Amino acid sequence: MTLRLLLYYLLAANLLTFVIYGIDKWKSRHNRWRIPEATLLLLAALGGSIGALLAMRVFHHKTQHKKFRYGVPAILIIQLAITAFCYYRYTSMV
């Protein structure tokens, strides 16, 4: 049950992140109030890194900013490393 909840959370986090990046791109094209970069990076760090990477590709958004070009993939790598560590630690205990 816990794994299922985690998967639902990650799905929701990535969908939300993708949509928020898309909204920010729309706002940038229409000279509207923008979503802070810290918020966009926080969404990636809270589990939406795949959604952020997809949105960066689909919307061509924030691809010239080094903190996004290198930061979002770094966040994803860290998340994958933590996941692998937890998985192997848990499975070795069982």
C-alpha cells in the first residue's frame, strides 16, 4: 500500500510540475506575472524532476538557464540514487 501511495504522489507531483512549467512559459510569452524560479526548482526537488525535464523539452522553457539545465538533471540523479539506496537497503534486510 505504501508503494502505491508513493507512486500516486510521484505521478501527481510530476503532472503538477509539468503543468506549472507550461503555465510559466505561457506567462513569459504574454508578459504576465511569472512563477519564481525557486518555486519551479522546488517542485522538481519535491518529486517532480521528470515532469520538469519533460516540460523543459516540450515547452523549450528554462533551457538556457544553467541552474535549470544542470540543476534539474542533478536533482533527478540524486533522487534516483536515494531511491536505489533505499531499495537495496530494504531488500537486503528482508
